[in-house]
Amino acid sequence: MKLLLAEDDARNRDMLGRRLQRRGFTVIEAENGLVAVQATKAHGPQIILMDLAMPEMSGWEAIERIREYDPTVPIIVLSAHSLGGEQERALALGAQAYLSKPIDFEPLLGSIKELINS
């Protein structure tokens, strides 16, 4: 299963990517929203994990652009910010789930499996 991991922090991206690979996922990494949009078009992941605060293009804008050509790929937002209304905004843009950082791996894995099987 192809999974796109869009995260600008290299350490977080590497650590989470390795854990997901050990669980059998093929992980496509993107260091910003622009690369995430390009990688989604090029690789057609079955699920996307999207940070929101990234350089070049935010996760917000990346979600909007991805939804323009792929309205169905599940997107899980991973955010270090728990600002009021952020979760609601992410869901309104088309994300299916919102998890706050630091990410607890087992609930993340549960969300991934739930979205893949729905």
C-alpha cells in the first residue's frame, strides 16, 4: 500500500516513515506541500498523511489542490497546532482525520487502517 507522508521536519519524516515501512507500507516522502501535490499526481498514493505548517506550500493549500483532481484519497492531517477551529477547517477542506503532534503511532495506524478499509 502506497502512503504519502508530507512532513517538513526531516527527523519526524524519517522516523515516522521507517515505522510505517516496517508495517508494510510503501512510503513516498514529501518535504513540503508543493512536493506533496506533485507526488500525489505522480504516484497515486492510497492514503496521505499531511502536516499543515510547511514551507513553499502549506498543507492547507496542498489539500485544496489535491482535492481538485482527487476528491477521494483519504487524508489524515498531522498538526503540532491545536488552534481553535483548525480541526474543523481541515475536515471541511476534505481531510478525513486530524491528529495532534506528537503523534502516537498506534492510534495513527488505527486511523490509517480504518480509512483504508472504509
